[in-house]
Amino acid sequence: MMRCNKCWKVFDVNTETSYITSCCHIFCEDCATKQFTKERVCLVCDTPLTHRGGISANVLTMQQDKIVALCGLPPKDIMKVCHQALEFWSYQVSIGFENEKAEIRRGTAKAQQIEKMYNEKLEDASGKIMQLKRQIEVMRKDGESDKKEIQDLQEKYSEKSRQKRKLEELYDQLKMKYGGPGLPRGLGMMRSPSLVPTLTLL
């Protein structure tokens, strides 16, 4: 199994066509077709691939084809081919590791960015919560103050109501004492609101 050095898609060189460049990079058929039909330049290192053998299509998908390709070659050439193949494989493994490390770095940087954003939002939310708590505390104190004020007003109202009832009782007593609905001229002034509170209860 190999990975395309452009899209890093995994493909099987034994069943899928791949393209190998003279600069030791390998590409899947999709990436190679898109690039090399426009410009014969390596997708990874920008090496010109216009010379003969710059791009080689690996179409030996059958094991027998690979054996036949080596048949007739002297052992020295076969060993050279094996050595180059192993070097290519080692290089692909190394750049695969580098790509994975780059992915890890990108993932780590993205995770750190997300963590930073999360912490900023958490700090902002915590600040808003504290502000709301302070506002609630102020409202609670205002509510207690309003409640006490209402209680004081109710007590004052009750006291004024008691005074009013006593004044009404006094008025009725005076009316009964002097007879009839009317009061003597002098006592009629007691109806004045400004004078009523000064009466002394009998």
C-alpha cells in the first residue's frame, strides 16, 4: 500500500495505476492526470519532468508482469533495481511520517486555537455571569428596601385608618349629642380636614 504524495489517498500499487517521477514521488492516477496533462512538473518539489523517464506509469498490476519485467536482466542490474526500489520505499515511508507529523502539528495548532477560543468565551461568559449576579444582588436589596417601604406605608395607612374611624365615631357622637344631621355653627368647623386631627377624643 502506498499514499499519493499529493492527496495522500491510500492506494494499492498492485491493483491501481500509479505514476512515479524521477524525483522519487508517487501519485495516484487522478492527481497525475490533472497535473501532467497541463504541465510536466512535480506536484511536490516542482522538479521539471520534461526529460525522458521523468514520469513513469506503473501499470504492472500482475505479479507475473513484474517477474517478466526482470527476466533477462543480469543479477547486477536486478540488484540495482532492488536497491532503488528499497530506497524509494524508504523515502516514501519517511515523507509519510513527515506528512503525519505535519498533520499532527496542524491538528495541535487547531486544537490550541479552539481551546483559546473556548477559554475566551468561558472567561467572557463568567464575567457576564458575575455581572448578572451583582445585578441580581442589587435587585434583591432594592426589593427588600421596597418591601420594607411598602410595609411602612401599610402601617401608616392602618394608623391613618384607625384615626379616621375614631374621628368618624367622634363626629357621630357629637351629632347625636346636639341632635339632627346638622351641627352648631361653632362645631361645624370641625369638619374641616385641617381641624379634625386636633380634636381630643372623649
